[in-house]
Amino acid sequence: MNTLISHAITRALALIAVLACIPGCNVVTPIAYAIHGPEKINPTYTLPEHATTVVFVDDPSSKIAQRRLRYAMAETATSQLLEKRILTDMLEPRGIIAAATKDSHTKRMSITELGQSVGADIVIYAVVTNFSLSPETGSYIPQASLRVKVIDVAEGKRVWPDTEFGFPLEIQIPQLPGLSPEGNAGQLAIEQQLAQRAGLGISQLFYRHEIGETVLNRR
């Protein structure tokens, strides 16, 4: 069986070599795709699989009007990381969001303290820097921008990325020109969709996926 497979691969490679010599031939790409599979995007950071982890989406500049959208981001990222089996022990994000709301203006809890308050080993911390359906007058391109960090609660420090500003992440929902949501209900639905897409983008930073599946638009 191994000999047959070896011969088949040899014949396929030989065919690619022949086709590559034919001017104007565009058959090589599909054959190479069939042999190697679709292009993949590797994770930017490998999370510790068995560490108790929580996703916390923060909005210190009040870019999002409703807390439910922050929860939608965190919940989507959480469910995706569990579904892909990247992590085995994740906390429901509502707890850390609730803990953060108890902060006073004079004393804010650190991310480490928030993680400790819910029993987390790792906090995936995402700060919203933009959340808009119409970034420019007359345009309709729903987009969100975040900066993502991974905090080790026990060590009390950032373990990823190297920069203190976090990893920049941009998400968009492609729209046709002139297409905009109708009424308040339509806008709320698009905001929810954008929040869930942003949550998916957060999760995709941490697992290998096909380029056709990505929602990431990195700076």
C-alpha cells in the first residue's frame, strides 16, 4: 500500500511539473491545493490547554452603548475555543464582567484582581477601541477594533504579546454600498452580529484555521 501511495504522489508531482511548463495553463493551482490542502493561518499565541481561562471584554472609553454586546463578544470567543478544543476549562464570562462593574471611580481592580475574583488562571483581555456601524459620514461599514492581551493571574503579568498596548485586531462586516439597517431593530441586529464576529475574531487568534474561515483583519 505504501508503494502505491508513493507512486501516486510521484505521478501527481510529475504532472504538476509538466503542466507548469505549458504556457497559460492554470491547472497547477487546483492540483497543488488538492495535495497540500487549503492555506492555513497559524495561532498568534498558544494558550495553556488545561488552565482555567476567562475572556474579559473591557470598554473603558464607552465605545459600546450596551453591556450585552461586550458579553456577546466574550461568550462567542469562549464557546468557540471550547468547540475547537483549544481549551478544556473556561469560565462563563458574565462573572468577570459583573465583578468589573463593582469598580469605583477612585479604585479600579486590576485585570489580575478581576481574574482572581472569579478563580481564573488566565484572562484573555480584550479592550474595545472602536465599535461603529458608520465610521464615516455616508458610509455603512460595521467595524470593531480591539487590543488583545493574555494575562497570567498567578504571575500577575502579561504573557502575550510583548507590547503593553496589546495585539491589534480589526473586524468588519462586508456590506454592499448604500445598504443600511432599517429602524432600531435592524441596527440592534447588526450590532449583535458585529459583536459576535468580533468574538470569533478574538478566538481565531488562538487556533489554526483556514484562510477562507478567518474574520481577522489585522493591522
